[in-house]
Amino acid sequence: MVATLDEMLAETELQAIRGNKTVEVRFAWANKGAVVERLQSLRPDAGFRLAIGDDRTDEDLFQCLRGEAWTVRVGGGTSSARYSVDSPGEVIAFLESLVRAAEGARRVIEEPPRAVAR
């Protein structure tokens, strides 16, 4: 199917991208990396960035964020993501651990240790 689409799209600005159980037809310049570049230009001061994906179409995003964010590939295969997990269940466990860490940090900030008089 992708080969047929490639032939049909050869003289256009479109391309067919094989994903995880999908085939995506898009403008060659339109990808998740381009979108995140635009978002970063609107909010250059944004702090923590996290991108999680399981598809070939997520690789543009991982490449764009290289070194600037936590990028996580779900499932096997080579990837530009910094980290990888094996399953969606591991993603949930990872996100839950981030929430616990953030809550712990917030408590430290909101309730600093009390000094003890000597």
C-alpha cells in the first residue's frame, strides 16, 4: 500500500509515512517536530518537556527535542528517544513516579523543615 501511495504522491508535496498499524499521508514539511519547534518559539521559557510515543511518526518529535526534553519510546526498535519502555503499562508506572516526585518536591518547597531551637 505504501509503495502504491509513494508512486501516486511522487510529484506532489505529500508523503506516505508507515506508522504503528497506520499509514499517514501528510505534507512533507508537516510533522510533529515542526509543530514542537513552533510551540517552543511561542514559549521559549517553558520548563519541563516530556514526549512519549510508540510510532515512526514520533521520531521527528524525538529528534527535534534531542537534549532538551525527556523523550521516551514505547516498544522496541531503534529510536532517537533518550529513553525507552516496553509497554503502555510501563508508561503509566513512569508517569505515576513523576507525579509522586513532583508532589514530594512541592511539599519540601511549601513546608520547609522547621529549625529546632538549641
